[in-house]
Amino acid sequence: MDINFNKNEDHNKLLLSDLKHKLTKVKLGGGKSKIEKQHAKGKMTARERIDYLLDPKADTIEIAAFAGEGMYKEHGGCPSGGVVVKMGYIQGKQCIVVANDATVKAGAWFPITGKKNLRAQEIAIENKLPIIYLVDSAGVYLPMQDEIFPDKEHFGRIFRNNARMSSMGIVQISAIMGSCVAGGAYLPIMSDEAIIVDKTASIFLAGSYLVKAAIGENIDNETLGGATTHCEISGVTDYKAKDDADALDKIKNLVSKIGDYDKAGFNRIEAKKPKEDPKDIYGILPKSRSDQYDMLEIIKRLVDDSDFEEYKEGYGKTIITGYGRINGWAVGIVANQRKLVKTQKGEMQFGGVIYNDSADKSTRFIANCNQKKIPLVFLQDVTGFMVGSKSEHSGIIKDGAKMVNAVSNSVVPKFTIVIGNSYGAGNYAMCGKAYDPRLIAAWPSAELAVMSGNSAAKVLMQIEKASLLKKGEEIDEKKEKELFDKVKARYDEQISPYYAASRIWTDGVIDPLDTRKWISMGIEAADHAPIEKPFNLGVIQV
């Protein structure tokens, strides 16, 4: 019996239990009473629609389930950003599905709703995946219109993307399954084909009340923009459905006839499960983010047959690089080693820190993967680059810049899993959100911030202490501790993986055992999009 293993396992399983509890709550959307109202109208909820549409028993992943978590409290909250996004399979074809959740403020668009919709479209564009929109929305949430309406990455970008995706040949199918108002009316009609549900769905630029106010015309919403109007008079929509299930069946029928796609050609053979038990991850990963562990033991529980070919094993040891397979797909892995290592020159190097040699090794390995068309997987547990006179004199800035350059210019698909720490420039070099990973997910153990909670709290506490002293306030040891605890509690909330997920800095918080599925489905999606430009590092410092 390993007491540390057992303590780690207990801790990480508690974090997993908390994750499952949070997901259960998020899946209720606006709550049970709102769900009952949907059912009373003869409508499915957003999640029920997606479950009906996607192939049963096939793998799915949910994108940004925690979007909006803890945000907009003064407006009653916005669970899951008021929209559900899943990657899954329809009639065997991999697709992205976006469904407005009408139980959350009638499906109105908050700022985070726009960001989440844009992320769904980004995934479809990068991977050339068909995208299905299940529309049931009251439009822009008016009290926050200034934060969702006019800017480049706001509401209007959705329709710009509709047009660009159409020109790229990316299939877009919409079903209008409830309200579809004003600018939001363009989304389904800019799709390739649009289905509308009779009696429960409507689409118009202005509803009956606004029409009355604007031009004095008296008309009901059904006559103004219902299914019969748009299928038989205006020709705006293409198919009339008698209910939600009928509309979803029509989507299945349409998707089943889509032709095959051009493939990127990433290498895949028959999948094998890891030889080492993936459940051991819960015991290997330490409770404390500052404790050491061997990242190689994590890798062995993620790759097929636990078979990993390490590249430059004896050099630049604080980053592990090498080749493996995940669910049959060939991958190149770049992972932070979290144990103390010793170089051949006798130098001790801290785990989780990027040194000159590890940055150089990673740059070369990333170039190799681009040369051989092998997708990259980054496993983050990084505290940053090494500091101090020795590192500065050795050119850590230029060596770090080389690594960032390679990550930035990489043309093979990249996938990032935040296992533990993700601090400062280390986040950037290890392919944080700013560096366009196709998917980025965090384990419940993750922390994302410019620096660790302790370090940041000490700095912020000193600033606050100096401010109070300037005002003439006395700071004794007890008050200093209270001040530190207050600052650290505030900062710790911001480094939580849920804080990052709520703002879509990551695509989700996931069970470590789902990592293989996320990466495998991500590479399968990426295989829809052949690489169109050569790898070019650009100008680098030598």
C-alpha cells in the first residue's frame, strides 16, 4: 500500500465528484419548471433535441459546458451560456450541433452566448465539419446589448461566418424550433437548408408588437412568420416539420446523404487500450500543485498499449517529447516533466520549468512533427521559464521565443490538456488558448493564471499593505495574515479551472479518463481538413 497514492486518489476523486455535480446542475439549464414549460408547449429541451439527433451509443464531447458559470448573477445567471454545443455523429458523420436553450432567458444571447457560438463555428471552420443549428432564441439580451451587438467578435460575426463557411463548402443545416427574431433570423436562412416546425416556431425581423408600433399593422406572429407563411408564401424556409422529432428526423435524412470528405491523411491503425491502468492517474497526480511526480507515468496511461517512443530522452529533461498513439492515431506529445531532474553536466533542474535545453528540444520536435504530418498533443503542468542571471545570460528569452515561434507556426492540428499548473509564458509555449489548439481541455486539478496563487497573493498583499500604510493604518502580524488570506482567496477563485471554462479560455473541464476520447475525436475532426500551407518557422534568433 502506498499512502501517498491513496491520499492523491481520494483527493482527485473528490474533485471528479465535484465536476459531476456541477455538470448535473448545468444540464438543468434554467431549471425544472422551465423544462416543464417547454414540454407543455410540445417542445423538447435543447439537450433532448441533441440527444435525439446524435447517433446513440456513439462518442460525444460537449464544448464549453461551463460557459457563463458564476457570471451575470445580477441578471439571474446564464447556465452553459444559454446554448448547448456538442461534437458527435449523425448517421455516422461527425458534426457539430449548436442548440439554443430556451429554458435560459428564452434562449436570449448574452455576451458569453456569442463567444460560445463563435467557438462552435471556429471548430467547424478549422476542421471543415458540418454544423447543425437548432434555433430557439429570443435574440440579443437587451439589457446587455452593448456587450453583444456591435463589435467584431459579437453577434454579427455569426452571420459573417455563415457566409464564409458556405463559400468554403462547409455544410450548414438549421432547424427553427421556436422563436427566431430580428438579426437572429439571418442565421438559419444563411444556412444551406432550413427546416421550420409548424405552430411552435416562427421567424421574422420584427414581431407582431414591434410591427404594430412601427407601422400600425395588426397581425399575429403565426401569420407574420410561421411555418405555413415561410414554406408556402415567402419561400424563406425549405421544409415544414410537424413537431420537433419530425424536424430532427429531416436533419438526419439530409446529413445521411452528404458525400465523403477529403482527408488530411493523419496516420491511424487499430486502437489498443493502455497496458497501464488509466485509473492510476488519480493516485499518481499529487494533491498539491507544488509536489513532484513523473509525467511519464501519466503518458503511459494515455497512449495505446502504454507504448511511448521518447525523443531526446537524455536532453532537456524538464520537457518530455516523443511519439505514441491515442485510439490508433499517431501523435507527437510535448509534456512538462514534474520531477526534479539532473543533467549530464550535473545541474539540477526543477520540474515544470522550461529551461534553454528543453525549449530547444521542443522546438526541434515540433518541427519534426510538422515535417511528418503528425498531430501534436501538449500536456501542460508548467510553472514558466527559468529565471535568474544564468538563464538570462544563456539566452532563455531567445530559446523560449523559438519554442513559441514553432507552436505559433505549426500547421498540424494541436490539442492541449491542462493537467496541473498553467502559468505565465509557460501557458503560451505549451500551446495555450491563444495559440489555436483545435481543442483545449482542463482536468479538475488544473490551475490557469499568470503565476501561482501563493506568489500572486504575496505580491498583491504587499501592494495592498503599502497602500494601507500610506493611509496611516497600522499592520500587525495578525492583520497581515488576514490580508494575505483575503487576497489569496480572491486569486484562488480566478485560477480555478471552472473560472477559465466559464469564460471559454478552455473548451471544458473533463474527467482525466475522457482525455483519450477528446484527443481521438479531435484528430478525427481535423482529418476532415487537409493541411493547405507549408510549415515555416519564420525568422528566429540563433
